[in-house]
Amino acid sequence: MRADRVFSWIRLFICRGVICAAIFIVGTVVTETQDFGALRGFVKVDVVPDTVMVAVEADQGVCGQQIEDQSTLVDSSGGVANVVIIVNGLPWINDPPPSMINNRKCFFEPRVQVVKTRSQIEILSEDETLHSTHAYDDRQRTMFNVAIPFPGLNIQRPLRRPGVVRVECDSHSWMRGWIYVTDDVGTVSGMDGTFEISRIPPGTYDLKIWHERYQEQTHSVVVTPGETTEINLTLQY
């Protein structure tokens, strides 16, 4: 925490008859600015899994004959995509970008995303076939089920409570997505397994690590003002 002093000058004129006296008052106004830190990390697995292909039984003209199972995306270095990292107890300082689910090439894009509680999500499709975006909450109850029969429709739905939301397409069994709705700031690892969270107030935090196929984990980190804390994480089945 740093205090910056800003000097202000106030000029008062006191007049009595034709005689005026100028009185200068010097004051200080104190403003406080936060020295934030940042967090940068890499999520990996020790064993790179084999690629799994799924046979397409419907809409082969749009989706193809077979399609990759994207539940576990790992690059050649072991970096894992689509891992959710949440900073427990740290509310969102700034609103994240607007959330969206796009039905594209018979996948949900993005497959995994972190969304602020009580926000709206936009649902759309680029495919010339019928898709449904069927969302279930962590109690396995339907939150919404939006059918989009052709491109060009944009529909919004609210995400009112925190929790992990599973998204499926009723027409294509391999299509699955996840929306991690949270009051706390978070992000998702990229295709190479890396992630970064900026503007974190200094302190000690527990990170919640979530992936649809691996065990949920918690890791403690210390964030230092003006510095970037590096962390490497390994997922386990």
C-alpha cells in the first residue's frame, strides 16, 4: 500500500473596506493506490493421454465421419488446456469479458469458461444443423435448454448462482461444455497449459484447480506487491 501526497493550494481573499489581504493555505490530500501482484502458472500431466476419436452417427455432412473427444486436451509437453483456476476469497475487481457459447463445427466453443455470478451468457450457432444447448447445474437440474436450428439466432440466458454448469447437446452426444460460475476471480488455462491472473492484492491465497476429468485440487500461493508469482501444477486422476 502506498500513499501519494497531492498538494492543494487554496487562496482566500479577505477584504475590509478597500484593503484586501491574500491568505494562502497549504493543505495535503492523501490518495491511496494499491500495489497489485500477479500470478502466472503452468498446468501439466506426467503422462500424455492418447487421442480418442468418436464415431459420428448423426449429421455426418456437417460434423464429419468421426470427431476428436476433447475432454482432455494435452500438448506434447504435457500442458493441459481447459483447466479452471479460481482464487478463493478474491472477488472480481473488474468484470470479465462477456460470456458466450458458440455451436461451431459440432463443438461448443469455448469448451470451458469462467463466468461471474449473476451475469448473462449469449448462445449462438454457426452450423447448418439443429443444436441444443442444454445446461445442467451441479444438482443435475436443467437450467435452460436452447434449441438453435440454423445460424443467425442469438439468445441470452442468466447465470444466477455459483457452481459448475455442464452443457450438452441433445442431438450430438459428444458435444459437451462447462461453465464455472463463481463470485471469485478465475481463469482457464490455454492450449499449452499456461495461465495468468493479474491485479491481485498482496497476500496468501488458496487456488482451486478444476478439470472435468482430473481430481480437484487446492494450492496455496503468496502474492507479492509489484511481482509475478510463478506456480507449476500437476494434475492427477
